[in-house]
Amino acid sequence: MGCLWMIIKPVLLLAAFVALVAVLALRWAIPLPGRETLTGGWVGELRSSTGPRAWLYMNLQVASGYSLRLFGGGTRLGDNAALCTSRRRIDLDVAGYTTTWSGEHVDLLLKPVEPSPPALRLDVKGTWDGHTLELRESDRSLAETLNEPNDAAAVQSRSSSQWIASTLRRGTRSEFDSVCATLAGRK
């Protein structure tokens, strides 16, 4: 029995060490009481200094080809997203990473699945407080990004301070689809 313990003990210690590193490095992916995880579905209105009314759905997961950045923190994120306005719906790929070990800060690139003009992409920085995900891109507007101004924005002169922002909450693709149908006037 002593010989068996000598073999099992290092394996158990290694497993405990790996589990501890995973908990420390991916604590944003582990559900805790009173706090959601960063991974999963997010939905919310996408606001802008100028441009159409839009909604965003995003599913975040630890990216395939996972690599933990040991120095400087962070983990690669990816999966899919969708954006809709009253005129169209765009399926997007998500690529990015957490910029801190806690997952409280993210840097994400949302670009169309199908080839499109280079302007049709969102390069957002975000913060996650355990319940909501705040995203923001400065120096761009939805009117410019989508080439789809709303009526009020078309009349207004170009704003010197452009921005795109969103406050996302936990949500499902079906919630997003329902809002998109309402935006498009289909119920």
C-alpha cells in the first residue's frame, strides 16, 4: 500500500496544483454566488452618437486554441455574435481576450462572418462587473460603421465626438430574435 501511495500522491498534488491555477486564471469563468460568469450569452441595445437603433447578441467562450497569458493576465475569448437594425441583420465572429486575470476588462473585435467592407467591424473595449458587460468604441458611430444613418442622424451634422456603446445583460438568442423582429416591424 505504501508503494501505491508514493505513486498516487504526486499525481494528486499535480492535479490540485493545476486546479488551483485554473481557478486563479479563469475565475471569471467559474460561477460564484452573487456573480455571473463572463462566458455565455449577452444581449442589449447598441447605442451610438449617430446611426440607427440596433441590438447586439454576443456569445463569449474561452477561444479554441486556448492560451493563458501568464504575464499581464488575460485569456483568449471568441465565439459568435449578431447585430440587427430595422433594415438588416449581420452575423458576426467574436475574437479577443480578457486584459486582466479577473476578466473585468475585455478587448473584443466583432467582424462579419462573410466578407464585407473593412468599415463593417466593431473594435470594442469593455468592462464586466459580474452582472453586466459594458462595451465602448470611440471615434466611430453606427452610421459610419453600417453606412446606415437613421433619419435624425441624416439631418444632423457630423458629430465631433463619435462613439458606439452598449450595456449587455445575460440573454438568449431567442430574446435577441424577438427584439430584432420588433425592430423590423415583424411581430
